[in-house]
Amino acid sequence: MNLEQFIRRQRQQKDILLMSHTVLGYPSWDDNRKAIAALVHADVELIELQFPFSEPIADGPTLLAANHAAIQSGVSTQDCLDFAAEVSQQYPQTRFVIMTYVNILFRYGIHNFIKAAAQAGISGCIIPDLPLEQAQSYIKACREQALATIFLVTTENSQQRIQQILDHTSGLVYCVARTGVTGQRTQFSTQLHQYLDRVRSATPLPMAIGFGIQSTDDVRDLIGYADIAVVGSQAVKHYADFGANALQQFAQGLRD
């Protein structure tokens, strides 16, 4: 079952799905295991495994600090791939996607990276700094390995640009809720809903909304507009501040 099929099957039972996040190697591998277990037990359907990078330009302060701490501890791309294989095998009911930056793929070799990700049980990749015009070899490798190419669309994109991006997107489309970096709260508005309607008119793919989704009210506000609410920075911060049990309660409460 590919990523899109998995999402559609889950959506038959739920008003909205959740996608959350952990930065690999932060604060430690054992902490990643505890955080992922908490999210899985909270019935989070999709989890982003962020491979740390020194210049994560889309990330706000929480994820930026986590990336730097992981790199300073010596986390390697191979470590991350090995960990991805471990958790995808341990939690077959959950779908894991890689979130990282294009330099990580270039250094490892794009074809080799995508092949290794597929062998690790990964369902798709999010590479926020990879422009569509430079993504041909990445898209080809993902298609060969049946990995979803999860591109981002933003509120600033024209309808023509949205369509160009969607023509090369698979699995799900990641809608950025606002300009800026992750972690800052998003103000929901008529304009946001109109933007989501524009994206919906351009694709039948499941839609995920991220950047600044932090609370039960935020998630509830997306029902009817999105298939997946992405709660990333807030989950990483919640685990760092309060631990695994609190993270599980937080994630469970997002749909209560």
C-alpha cells in the first residue's frame, strides 16, 4: 500500500489525520525512540524523521537548535537511515517520511539515498529547499523506488505555480499555512481557507497543512479543508520540556 492509499484508508475512519516530527539524534537516539513510541501510542498516523542539517532554512528556533545539537553529537546520514529502518519495522501501522535538506541527498548521492530510504521502509520524502526545476533526478529516483515526492506549496504561489508543483507531487501535498519558518503560531483566517480551496481545486491528492499548527482548536479548524494536520515543532518542544508521557497526552488531545 503506497502513502496515498494509506492516507485514504485512514481518512475513511477519521475526520483528520495527524503528522508529527522528531529530529533524529536529538536529544538522543533513545529519546527519539521514546518520542516515536509516544506518538504511535497516541495514534499519530504519519511521522516525519528529520535528518539533521547545519542550515535548516525552513525551520524555526526549536528545530534549528535540535538540528545543531544532533550534528554536534556526531549524527550521520547513515545513522539516520539505520534508525529509520528500525522504527519502520517496529511500527508497521505508522507511515514514516524523511524530512531533510537537499545537501544531505547530494552528499550521499541522490539515487543511493532514495534507494536506501526505500529499503529502510520510508514512504516518502520532504525536501523543502529543493526547487522543482532542479529535482528531475530526485523525482526519477523516487518513482523508481515507489517513494512519494512530497513537495510544498505556499500561500505566495500563483495558481499556475501550484499546478506545476502538483504535477510532480505524489503521496500528499504539503500546504505551508503561512510565510516564514516553522514553530510560529498560524492565525487561521478566511484567506487561509481560500488558499486551501485553491490547492484542493488543483489536485485530488490528500492535503497536509503545516507551519504553526499547535493546538486542538487549530486541528479542529482544519477539518473539512485538510486531510492531515502537521504538528511538528510543538511536538518536539513538548517532548524536550515534559517528556514522553506528556507528549502522548498532548498528541491524543489534538483530536479530542
